[in-house]
Amino acid sequence: MRAEDEKGVHMVGIGAFLTRRRRSIAAGLMFVAGLSIAFSGRSWADAGAGATLYKNTCIACHGEAGDGKGPSAKGLSPSPPDFTSPAFWADKTDSYLLHVITNGLGPMPGWGATLSPVDILNLLDYVKTFRKG
């Protein structure tokens, strides 16, 4: 909610400020968690929970097989990536993928305002199950 003070300066309501602050804190925690995972080589996420999240939020575009050929993928530009392709994984880090899931990229919406940081980690862990080679 925005309002103007007597000088015409836009002021942001406390609710919007707190929401942005929570998102910033959540993004920071996810970044730190992503670094921890990347440097440890281990994951504390739950791919089973991630599978359910993938089914509910991602499958329409990314497809059941993770190949980017879901029923809603037609006409998207750029097309959803093929998670089964080694080329996709060649230059992707967990931190980058956490950022994309949280904030979106191109036609993909960000899920940071909808999913918890733990849900996003679980989702990433499941997406990584499509990786081959």
C-alpha cells in the first residue's frame, strides 16, 4: 500500500515493507543454504517432498520426465529447459538454480513468495534427480 506525504513523497506501508523484508531474509537464507550444499557435496533436502511440489507447480511446463515438454510449454519463449540433458547441467550451480526457482526467469514465475525456503530446497533436490551422466 502506497501513500504520499504532504511533500508528494511516496511512502510504503509497513505491511509491504515487512513482506519485502521477509523475502530478503528468506532469499539470504536460501543463498547461504545453497552455498552450504554446494560446498559440502551433500543435500539435506527431501526429494520425496520435492516430487509433490514438482507435480503441483512445475510439471505443466517442465514435463513429467523433466524434458521441458509439458503440455503448457508450447509457445513459451524461451522454452523450458531439458533437465535430462547433460548440457543443461554443465554450467548450473545450486545457487543459480535456487535463484531461478525463487525469482523466476523469462516466462517462468518465481516461487519465492509462494513456497518456503525448505520447499524450494526440496524442489531443487527433486529436479536434480532428472540429471543424467
